[in-house]
Amino acid sequence: MRKLSVDVFTTLDGVVQAPGAPDEDTDGGFEHGGWHLQYFDDIAGNWMVEGYKDIGGFLLGRRTYEILSSYWPTAPEDQRAFGDPLNTLPKYVASRTLAEPLEWQNSHLLRGDVAEAVAALKGEDGKELRVVGSAALMQTLIQHDLVDEFRLMIDPLILGGGKRLFRDGGPHRPLRLVESQATTTGAILATYAVAQD
């Protein structure tokens, strides 16, 4: 059985929408895109790189897949610590609109019901799977109790509105703190595992 974890950039008030760029996701008239990068420092970079070292693949939603696949295959040499895992490891993409073959090396479309497809991947032998970005996909996986660990970078920022990772009326899940540290920018890096009954 493979573990499934999620990497989440979030504000203190739980917003996860468009952390990387102003035009990344303007759904609902969201005007604060690109809020995250000012908080990313060497500590956060090392945390991300170390987190990628021993995983077996990525799960991505369509929008995240399109953003990452347009950048990482030709990313600068000094970003290879991030780019190499993203470029070489298997990528499983949840989309109703994309069709195979997917252009980015080692990318595979998830077929049928997403929760069932991910449950089947988790049931295989192999290393941990990691969800990057893809808030809607994460919400689906949380709803179906498929997430084993949350890796959060909590930025010291309140946006007051935008898409949030955890929906109102979602499942009740106690969590256990695995590790935490502060960055030089005031962000908190925290890993929580789903507590076992």
C-alpha cells in the first residue's frame, strides 16, 4: 500500500488559490494571484527538495499539469533539484478534457472515477505518491479519505477570500503533527499525518 501526501501552499486563512502567478487562477474574480513566492526562502526550498527525494510519482489536476509542463521541461539548470523529479517521475493527471498521449515525459491520464483510480494506485506496491497544487483534486481525495499526510507551507498572510483547501461540511479528521519549522520569512512548514483510530 502506497502512502499519499499533499503539498499545499496556503495563507493563514486557508486560501490556496493561485499561489504562483497573478493569472494562474482568476476564478470568482480572484485578484491576489502570486501571493506565495515572496515567502519562499532557502529553508522552504530545501524542504520541498527533500520531500521529493523518496517519492514514486506525482498526482496532478489538469490546470496544475498544464502550468508545470509548460515550465519544468526547459527550466534553468540551477532549478534541477526541483525539475528533475518532476520531469522524470511518473505523473498521473486527473482531467476530463485532456487526451493521451500527454506531452510531458512519463505522464499518464487517470481513467474513470478519480477517487477509484487513485485508490487503485495507492493499492499498488511502490513509493509514496505526492499531490502538488491541484486544490480540486486534493478536495476530492480528502473527501474520499485517500490522503495520508498534509505537507503545509502556511504563509503569514490573510487574503480574506479565495478557494480554500478544506470545504465547509467536509469530513472530520484528527491529525498528528509529524514535524514543523519556521522559515526566515515567517512562514511555517508543517507536516501532519492523519491520526489512526
